[in-house]
Amino acid sequence: MDGDFPVTVESLCRAWGFENVRFVHQLDYATSGVLCLGLSKEAAAAACRLFRLRAVQKEYTAIVYGHVNWEAAEEVNALTNDDKSRIPARGIKRRRVQYRPASSYFQMEQQAIRKRVEITKLDASAEAPTAEELALLGQKWANAKRDPALRRKYEVLAESDKQASLEAVGNEDTSTDGADTLLQKCFYRHVGGTRGVFYINKGIVETDGFEMRIDDKGKASETRVEVVALGSYLGEPVTEVRLAPTTGRRHQLRAHLAWLGHPIAGDQTYAAGTAWAAASVAAPRMMLHARLLELPFEAQSHGSKR
């Protein structure tokens, strides 16, 4: 989107003659597709208001690992907001262990170096990055991991994170009280609803790191999922799905699908610790594409379009 990178959306817009573009929303670095930008302060404000009101319709296409069994979702009548507020925080028999892979620590160090570069531009007295650190900025993880000593540095950090995560999961309450209710509210489909369509309703909280974490005490988050086709990719079973988030949490689609046990193909962050961790590294990109974005400006501007 922006920042100290060779090519960004911001730098492209300036190259095309748009000096004062304003970001209305964002896409993750590895996500392709439709992006809305405001070319004026007024246009951006109008678009932002639609996002705040949750009037924007968004739809994504994704390839996820595994063959999604949508029929396993519990059939329920349409849930009300009151129903959702009573989701119990207990009942999970097994939680997925989440931890940062070595590649995440490598990228985090690169980001820290970039910040130091920016600081030295503003403050000449600040400690500048070393030549070795600057050389690290020009590397990609695929190449860096071929250096055993360098790879080991980040693997040690990842292993420590994994052990801490395993201990945290081991200390969680795994009581099955209310398990049926929890399943019904978090992975469900409507009685008589469209074939192949189900919903994921799981809270999401921020962590100290890059990824988000599923937590029933987090911010309410819901995603509509439609199974389009089953197939295979690079020798792994995969499913094509259409995704429509009814809320706009950071990494919502990626976190929800990983919680379901079907991380997005090529998503190294959320596939870490799963059977598809290696396959996600082999994929050339994250298979998530923003295919549709509808902003009903007419509703707030009395018929005029911006």
C-alpha cells in the first residue's frame, strides 16, 4: 500500500499524476483485487462513511487447503444479534496451535531495519543500520533460508514461540460444557439455505505480532462462505470458495478459514503449524483475490454519484 518499498500503490498513483490520493480501505500485501481510493477529501470521506456504516458489499475468491465439508455445519434458523451475544466462551475440545514461523521473524527484523532507516533520515544523530543489516533488506526469505546460520537464528525464535503456544493451549479450559451451542453458533448454515453456503462466526483479537488470534472474547466477526468447486493444487486437495465478510476485522478471512482447518493456499502465516505448512511455502502467492466491491453512494448522496 505505502511505505519504504520499491513499488507501492501510493507511488504508482503519484506516477500516474494523482498526488493526493487517500486510502479508503486496505488489502493485505499478498491479496490481489479491487481497491478503492479517494481522489479528493470529499470523495474519501463519503466512501469511508459507507465502510463505517457497513453498507459496503465485499466479495473475495480464495483457494483453501483441503476439501471443505459444508454439510458438517449445523443447520440453524437465522441468528439474531441477541443469539450471537450469548455465544459461550467454553466448549472447544481442541484448539489449533498458533505461532509465528521463522519467515515471520525474518520479515519482522526487516521491518525494524526499515524503521531505523527512516529515523536516521529525520535524525542524523540516530544510530544507522549496519551494512550487514542493510544487506538483509535486499533478501527474500526463500534465499535467506539457504544460509544455515541465518536460517537457524529465526528458527530458534520460531521454536520458542511454538513451545510457548503449546503450553498456552495445554493450560486452556477444554470443558465440553455448551459444546453443541458453540458449534451451532460458530460454524452453521441456515435451514433451507443456499446449497454450499455456511457461516463462520468467531471473535478476533489483535496480538503483539503480525497475525490475529481467534478468541471468543474478541471482537465479533462473521464470514459467509460458499463452496464453489473441489480440486487439487500442487498435489494437495483444495477448495475454491467465495467469501463475503459481514465485518471488516484485520486478517478476518485468513484467520477464520485457518480456524476452520482450511487455511488459504500460500498463506504462510496462518498455515504454520498445520499439515499444509510446507505446501504454503511452495505456493507462489497467497490465493486470495478481492473480486467485487460495491459502494452504494446513491444512498447517502440522494442520487448523485461520486
